[in-house]
Amino acid sequence: MSTDTISIALLDDYHGVAERYADWTTLGPQVRVQAFRDYLPESDRVAALQSFDVIVAMRERTPFPATLIESLPKLRLLVTTGMRNLAIDLDACTRRGIVVCGAPGSPDANTATSELAWTHILALFKNLTIEDANMRRGLWQTGMPRPIAGKRLGVVGLGKLGTAVAQVGKAFGMSVQAWSPNLTPERAEQAGVEYASKQTLFAEADVISLHLILSDRTRHVVDAAALSAMKPSAFLVNTSRAGLVDQEALLDALRKGRIAGAGLDVFEEEPLPPTDALRALDNVVLTPHLGYVSPENFTAFYRSAVESVQGWMAGKPVRVLNA
């Protein structure tokens, strides 16, 4: 590797932790690091990033389509936190000779996401956000909280996250059903939950929590028909990917009260625009994609990113995603 200066951009450092959660000085004196705390709008990305040799992207916050990749002539290494990033055009990077490396996070990150899913479930059943807002307005007991014990939890996707969410539901005294495109009754039984068809799960659950990987097969798996099958008293929680849900159909169902409410941590456009219609609904609990956000996970992300840059600088890139 040349001794010329290497410029590294650390994107979407919303919390201002990227430069202190890992020791970037270990890369050597020829390395210059710049962290971007604010999200770069699409119109600003080329001008802001065209002088960098290396870009470290935080998960899928900033997309890297072919048009952007072709507009960054100096880019030689693109590191993504995590080991999967559907927002990066890997083929375009390969054509340009850009190495794409992953930077894994903490093995406990799944726990944080399942905890957040349950935070949403509890907030919805207990009217938490509404009662908090009304208390600050001087009001008292404006709604009727609902018990969780004895209700039915529907888990869509029974991997590590879905299983963790299901186990908490059982601890609360809920009956738990699960479905996914690949789930079998035998696997559901191994996890200690009841297998259900998609139609049955959506029709019978009091709350549905989504834990699927987004793919062509799972995009809009929660469509208008699935939402129509839900009980008017039921809730939908999505801490996975916005693309799993037909957003227009969800917004329509929430506005018309066809479902009782939703807990959402993921959105089609992130950061969620200030004028987005979801912000005006009082039957929605909103969080800003916090499922994977924790000091432990981000420390692991950035330390892994340093390792990825070190390997590339030594001519031995690690965790290459476009090999």
C-alpha cells in the first residue's frame, strides 16, 4: 500500500461516537479520518465524498447505488458495519475494482432488537406514549390499558430474534403462534411455539411482531390482505425492515382504525421526514431505527471496521463481501 495519505469517511455518525469507539490512529500517520454526524442528502453525497479513498457506512443508512459509486473516482474500499447491506450495489463496486468488506457487531445485538420489539409491544398494550403525553398536559387516566397475559402473540419469522421475542411472550403468559415462508411445524415445535398458517396467524393474533430478512420473497409480506385479516383490536410491530410491509396499506389501516395501532422502528425513508404522515398518528409508537443501536454493538462495529481497513492496507482484505 502506498504511503500517500488515505482519507476515510465515517458516515452517519448520529451519536458522535465513531472516532472514540475505536482507535483509528492504529492505521498510521498517513490516514486522515473524518466523521459525518449528519445524514447526507442524496444531492450532497457526490460533492461530500468524492475525495475519500475509504468510506465506512453505518448499516443501510446511506444507499450506494451504481450511480453514486461511479461518481466517486477515488473510492477504493467500502466498509459496511454488519455482514449484509442491501443498499450497496456490490456488482457496481466489483466493476470499479472497489473492495467491499463487512464489519460485524456484537454477538449480543439480537438481544437488543428483541428487547426493543417488546418495548413497542408493552407501550402499545399499556397506552404508554399517549398517557405520557397526556400526563404532561395535566390530564389523568385517559385510556384503558390492556393486559398481555392470555393474549395471542404472532411471530412472523422464527430465527434468533423471533424465537427470543416468542420466549418473552410465553413468560408473560401469552399463547404464541409463528409463521414464515420457510417455517415448518417441526421447527416451530422445537422452539416451543405453535405453527400457524399465515392466514390463521394474522386473523387470530392480538399482536404481530415481524422478524424476517427483507428479500424479493418477503417484500410486502404484510400486504393489504394481511392487514385486513387482523382483528380491529390487534397491533403490528416492525423492528426488522420497512419493506416487509406495504406502507400505504398500513397507513390506510391505521388512519381508518382497521387495526388498533402499530409499533415501528423502521421506515422506507430514513431518517423519517419531519412531515411524514406517521408522525401525526396517535395510535403509532415510533422509534428512530434503534433496534441495533447500543454502545456495545457500535464499539464492535467500529473496531471491526478498523480491522477491515487494516487488512485492506496490508493487501489482505478480510470479510470481503464482493469476492
